[in-house]
Amino acid sequence: MLERVHLEILSAIKEHGTLTKAADSLHLSQSALSHSIKKLEGQIGTAIWQKEGRNLRLTAAGERIQTLATRLLPQFQHTELQLKQIAKGEMGSLRIGMECHPCYQWLLRVIQPYLEQWPEIDIDVKQAFQFGALGALMSYEIDLIITPDPLFKPKINYIPVFDYEHRLVVADSHPLAQQEFVMPEQLSDQVLFSYPVEPQRLDIFSQFLYPAKCSVKKHKIIETTEIMLQMVAAGRGICALPGWLVDEYAQSMPIKSLRFGKQGISKQIFIGMRNDEQQLDYLNEFIEQAKNTK
């Protein structure tokens, strides 16, 4: 009854809006698309789309099928690609989703020796994810997640690759720079720079300020690490970053890092992968390389 072609048609209609554009994207005729959907409508006894002028609008039944298409079509495509690569004796590509903004430079150190060891593998790093990579992993859009905040699911295995301390970063000339650690109330008059992530997912808020019922004077978003640290070095505000990353930049910038409270904030970087692919050598080798790279 419900076939893959129906999923592809509904997905194309959802994306392009008109029958003409959907047919062009699938390299099919409009009559072929209409006939296929009419046949399915007759089988299930309800309409799948409705015409609104030149556009098509999916009905409730159509939306349900399109939701299924969003989940299943990437898995079809991923499996077909793997089968083609097996037939050609190729390994293909490793698609990595990044949920760790400051980890990019560390990842470069992982990738270089990995590519030398696996010359037949291409790597694609997708940095568009903030905290949305898990869905992409489960729908086979990516192969691995790199994240400091794993969301554990039954079909996903997370492997810790290294430990680090999350630290406050200030300019050398900042009044707090002479301290070894900072307390929550001392940040109430500070301007905080952070990556574009919800405050509740930022450790400085969730593990340090919120438990003490404190906050900062102002919270500003900056997307790049370099610009963020330039602003901090210029005395415009503070930020929170992994200690290992701050140590690298502190060699050439007038910045210093402080511990959050006497105990500090301990973190780990994890790599997440699908359980059914744990036997793949090229994925496991990447994880081993990550464990050995600091």
C-alpha cells in the first residue's frame, strides 16, 4: 500500500509547494505523481493533499505520511550509499555533527592523523547544530555527534573521550584576575559573552549561577571563539570556556581563567554513535584517535 515513492512525492510537495516543481525535482511527470497519489488515496479512503490555486496543501493524512518520510528517507539514502560503496570497495564519508562550539580546533587535531590513516574516507563536519544533532544522528543524517552534554537514548551509545574543567575567562587587568576561583555573586555586575545556546544549556548558568539564585548584568551572544576572547581581552566582559582552550589562547592574549567556585566545574567531551554501527572499524578508529588527542 504505502511505498517509498509516496514518501518521496509527499516530501517533494512539502518542500516545493507545487505539483510542477515536485515533479521536476523527482524527474517524473505530473500525471505520474497524480496517478500514484490518487491510487494511494483510493486504498486508504482519504485525501492526501488539497489544491489551493497552483499550490498543494497536505491534509492531516498527508502530513502524517510526510512526517514518516522525514524519518525514513534519510535511512534509505544512507543504506543505499553504503551498499554502493561496498560494491565499489569504497568506505565513503564520515559525517560529524558538532554540538561543541569550542571543540573545532581540537577536532582539527583529530582529523589530520585520521585522514592519513584512512585515506579512502572523506570527512564532513556539520557545525550548524547547537543542541539538535541527536535527531540528525537518529535519522542517519550524520554518523557521529561530538558533545559535552549527551542526551542518552536507547539506540545511541556515548563514549567519553576526554575530561576537562570548564573555567571563567577574564582579562589580565580584570579585578577578578588575581583570584584563583570566583563565587556566583561576584558576577552580578558582569557582562557575559557566550555562544548562541539557550542559557539553561550553558554550564555557567545551570551549574553555577542558577543554583545560587544569581545571574549576570547582561548576556550577549557571540558566535566565534576568537571574537569572544578579543572582547574579553579588551575588558568588555567575561566568558566561560574549556580550560584547555583558554590555555592555548592565553599564550598570545592577555587573558586568565578562574575556577568556578572552590570545586570547579568538571566536564567531559563525548562522541555519540548509533548502536548498530559500533562494529564499524573506521568509526571506532576515529573515536580512538579522539581519545588520544588533547
